[in-house]
Amino acid sequence: MVPTIALAGNPNSGKTTLFNELTGSRQHVGNYPGVTVEKKEGTLVNNGYRMSVVDLPGTYSLTAYSLEEVVARDFLVNEKPEVVIDIVDASNLERNLYLAIQFLEMGLPVCIALNMVDVAQKRGIEIDAEKLSAFLGVPVIPTVARTGLGKKDLIATARRMAEEDRKQSLFEISYGDDLDRALAKMTPEIEIHHFLTETYPARWVALKYLENDKQILSKGHQKNSAFSEKLETIGKKVSTHLKATVNSYPEAMIADHRYGYINSIIKQGMVHRQHDQNRLYTSDKIDKIVTHRFLGPILMIAVLLGLYHFTFTYGEIPVGWFARFFGWVGDTASFYLPDGHLKSLVVAGVVDGAGGVLGFVPLIMFMFFGISILEDSGYLARVAFMLDRVFSLFGLHGSSVMAFIVSGGIAGGCAVPGVMATRTLRSPRERLATLLTVPFMNCGAKLPVFALLIAAFFSENEAIFMLLITIVAWGGALLVAKLLRLTVIKGEPTPFVMELPPYRFPTFKGLLIHTWERTWQYIKKAGTVILGVSIILWAMMTYPGLPESKRSEFAKQREAIMAAPPPSTARPDKLPGKEAGLSELAAIDGAEAEANLKNSIAGRMGIALESLTRWAGFDWRTNIALVGGFAAKEVIVSTLGTAYSLVEADAANSGSLSQTLANSPKWRPLVALSLMIFIVFYTPCFVTVVCISREAGSWKWGVFSMVLNTLLALILAALIFQIGLALGY
Amino acid sequence: MTRLMMRKMKDNQTGTISAIKAGGELGRRIRDMGLIPGRSIKVQGRAPLYDPVALRIMGSTLTMRNNEADYIEVETE
């Protein structure tokens, strides 16, 4: 059996950097069973000795309040790792030791990595690691994860601990007379009853009963409800007593004593501080500008625009390569394969589907690279700090902003990485509300559709209309978020109490690993599903095909043209008939494609839906395009092209389509406006739905977003269309 | 010596926490972050929209919303 090391510690303690340093690129990311908390695992090989390393979620405590904390402590007690490396930020010792003490109380085999000793030193903090180690009874190793200092020592210690497998002596601290007395009464009884003691130390169970820990209480109730109630009674007694005598609760007393204990450690000469603790450092001076009342928001807009520019200017370049590559593959396949269903399946289904999945990859990579920089440097926390006031009004969290921006808050993002960006949110309700509303943003795939419609009907006011659509998307998203938080995702706002970590230079290795693992997850998870769905959608738009009689009719028309004499206007120096004939042939091909589409499953759906969508002014052609848009929003343009018998219409070549729409009697500005509103709000594309389901942990939410968004879109579009009609547009 | 709720504190004002009046998730979170009676704090500043507030405590910076700061009573000089 390969021994396991669990890496635990506070957020921002350098845990991930140490994980990368220990495992290098030998790591993979998954989820803890049943929850959406990321689980990172890697392998450490040292002189032929292998250890598996698990990066636990960063937490400040081990309560049952947050999912991360429950996941971390469940892993520690269920998987029983041979070594728990607790990363303690030396420059922020008190808050980090608060968690360390809780690990010790659980009787875990802890080894403390006293990290960032260089930063502490610069701040005039000297920590005596040996004394601290003797005091706590566990190894304490000074490290600097970013430079690799202390890494060897740490690995050697971890290895020794894994091989020794010695029992960690129990660590007890005093919680004051009242609580200590209760603990002394409860602990032996818990031991006698073997109550939960196969997983937890007896005193820890008693402590959790005093803290009124929901998870432990419910486990205890299942195990032995009579005894559990007995313990609860003791807890309640102490609680009333504390309330009456010192006006406090057990959990408050426990926290006070833990911090009191840490203070006593520090006062015993293990830590020397040269300066006043609350003096301002470089990082705080930067914050004076970065979060300044006027300069802060200006800088923030500049940074977000910069992220955007970076992603969509440079990200578009490899996107172009991918598109050309898949174009070439498609051409090659259609050259070698005989005409027919197989060719159509390979070219339109498989190649276009794979292209659709991989086309996003460069964007996701660039986006995550940019976000990783903002996240690792500490700037993202400032953005959350500055914008929380606005977002909390709508039941969201300051950190929601990144997901909105990435999804297309500044027109041109993508909801797929946007949905994945909600991982930076640690509050479950706010996160779900963010997940469900980010698809309203105007992603890069909706843009060609807007561009097409605006060019056709509002060409004089292009910029204003783009801006308007962006505002509509934001307004809609925030209002729907508020609505959701008042109904389906009701609940108190999650506390905003959080740390503003000091600014740090991100490590390049960390950025690359971060970017790559998120990108790979996308390819792996979304890739398989969307490929399948794009084939289904292809089939829907191809079958059942035209009846034989119709097809032969088109074939006859073609023959007629081939046989026709050259038009008299043809210039004698050119091959007669060739040019005029070609364009006529293309027109017939187009007409056949249109007829085929109309007769397909999607076409029949489009026609059937007309009775509903005519309230919003859409005919069957638009409906088919919208059905196609479910595969990927850019498909709307190409499908509209086919529906209007244009053979080669795609996002890049929409000029002729825009002309066609502008000249079509069925279209006018009001229809275009109604359609644009519909496209802003209707169901997210399938890739996004898959990602929402994964991130929310249930398909229920994916389906919910499809249904709710489409209904909302239809209602809004119909309102606009009907009001417009009434006003005579 | 005056006692006031943290929301009322001015930028750069210092004080000592005298009581935390929140229970449940919020109370736990506040205490876990080291905001306990007896701890000295300094208001470092506020976000551009005057909410949340940033505090200096134990050599690091914490942020919280004003309606969360309402549960923290501070003694000031």
C-alpha cells in the first residue's frame, strides 16, 4: 500500500504551491464523492519511495458549517492518511495555529510545515521552530514553498512518520472550568459505550457535542439515540449555565480558549515580533490605491478589460488554427468518402462536433490563465471586496463578478469557463444563483447572431445596440438571481467575513498547472457529451430526408441546366454556360437543402413550434435555427443560412445572409429585436447545461436552467413583439 | 472609553473587541477568523461603496459586510 499524505491548512497559506512543488505534474483533479468540492491528488516519488498526496480544501476551522470543512474532516477520519502535513503561514501565525490545534485534538499524525518563513522574517517575525515543535509534540519544519526551501526535510519527515506509524499522543487544551468539567464527565462514558470512537477520539466527540455540531449530532443519533440524547442534555445544561453566569455560549468559549492557548504559546518566547503587529506593509500600501474610492473602480475596469482583451485577442489566434484544422479534416473526409449519409455524419456530425468542443479550448486556456493570475496574486479578493455591495443586493456575492465577466459580462466571453469560474465562490447558495444566471451573459457565440441582426436592421446604431444588449443581459441576470434567491434558493446570505490575502507574485509553474488542469477537465467532461449531442442534433436536422420523388425533381432541374444552351450574353472567350450554370446549380442545391431541412425532425419541430413562437414573431426557419443553437449558439447563423437556401453561410460569411434577411418580407426591425432578446435569455447551449449540472451536482439544475430560461425568453420576446405591434412597428 | 458597534467606527480608528453578539454560522465564522473579545483591531478602510469594511487584525486584513459588523461591539479609546 502506498502511504497517503494529506495537505491541510488555511486558504492562502501556500498549500497549493507546496502541493505543486511536491507532486510536480503528476497530479489529477476530481471531486470528492457526491459533492462539488475539488479533490486534487498527486504522487510524490522520492528516492524510489512513493507516496500519494491529497490536497484538502483550504479551511480556517473544522466545523460542520461549510462544505469544505466537512469534506476535509471526513477525509481525515475516513481515509486515515498516514501523515497530515498542516501548512501554517508563519506570517499569519495565530489564525493558522487555530486550525492546527483542531487537527491535534483529533489525534491526527500531524507534521507542521511552517511556511513563508521568508515573508515572516521580512516582517520582523522570528519563530523558534524547535521550541514550537517540543511544545505541540509534533515535527515543525520551516519551509518556503515557492523556492523549495525545506522541501527535502519535509519529505524526509513525512516518510519517517509514514514508516514509523506511531500513535499520536492525545492533545488536550483547557476550555475553562465549566466546559472542562463537562468534558471530563462525557469522555469516559463515550469510551465505555464505544460511541463513535472507531472514527473519532472520545474527547473530540464530547467537544463537538458541546459545540452542537450538526454532523456529529446526527451521526451520534443514528448510532445510539438514547446515549446521544444523554450527551445533548449535558451539553444543554452547560449551555444554560454559561448563559446565566457569563452570558456566553459553549462554542464561543471554545473559540476564546483556543485563541487564548495560542496567545500563551506566542507569549512563551516562541515568537519574537520586532514591530507592532498591525503596522502596514507594502501590500497594505498597494491596497490604499487598489481599493481607493475612485482609483479602485477605475483600475478594476482596466484590469477586467485587460483580461478580456488578452483572452479574446490572443485566444482567437489558436481558435483560428483549430477552425482551419477542422475545416481541412472535414474537406479531406468529404473528398475521400462517397456521397451519402456516412459522409454527412462524419463531416457534419463528428468533425463539426469535435471542432465545436475543441474550438473552445484555447479560449478556456487563456481565460483561466488570466484568472489564475488574478486569483493567485490576491487581486480577485479585492474585486470581490469592491463589488460585494452591488452583488449582495441581488443575493449574490462579490466573487460572483468573475463568473459573470468570463461568461460574457463584457460581450464576448463564454459561459462554459464562466460556469467553471464559480468555483472561486465558497458560498453554496450564492454560487448556485451565480451558476444559473451567468448563461444570460452575451457569450462569443451569441455575438455573430447579434452582429448579423444588427447589421441587417440597425446598421446606423451598431454600437448603441451592442451596448443595450449587454445592459439587458446584466439587468436580466441580476434580477433573475434576486428572484431565485427569494424563491428556489432561499436562505440567509453566507457571511462575507473573509481574508484579504497579501499580494503575491504568482508562480509560473502554479499558473500553468492551474490552467492546464481546468482545461483538461473541460475537454474530458464536456467533450464526450457534446460530441454525442452534436451527432444527435445533426441527425435531427438531416433525417428523415426528402422523399424520392422530391429528390428526383431537384435532380431533373439540375440536368435541365446542364443541358441548357449557353445564354446569349456569355462572352465568347469564356467557356460557354459554365459560370451562369454554376450559380444556378448552387441555387438548386440551396433549395434542396432548405427543403431537406424543412422536412427533417428539427424542421417539423420548428413548424410545430410556430403556433407558440408566432407570438414573438418567429417563423419555422427561425425556430429551427434556435433549436440548432442548443448545440452551440453560433450554429444559429449557419442554420438560418441553410433555412434560407444559402449554401455557404457561416459566422465569418454572414454578409449575404444579412442581405437576405434585410430583404425578406417576413423580417423587420421588430422581429430582429424580439429575436435578439430571445437569444439573450433562452436555454444555455448543451455544453453549458452539462457544466451547470456537473458544478451544481445534479442534472436537476441543468434541466431547470433549460426550462426556466426558455420560458423567460419566450415571455420577454412575446411581450416586446406584441407591444411593438400595438405601437405600429 | 466608549463602546460602540463596529459599523460606527471611522477609518483608521482602533479599538478592542468587547463582545460578539452573533450565534450560528455567522458567529462561528467571526470567531474562527480570530474576532474574539479582547482582540485589538483597526479599521483599515471601506470599499468604494462604503460596504464591506476592511479590518486590520493579528497582522492581516479581514473584510466583512456592515450588517455583519453590527454584531461586533468594540471599545475605543
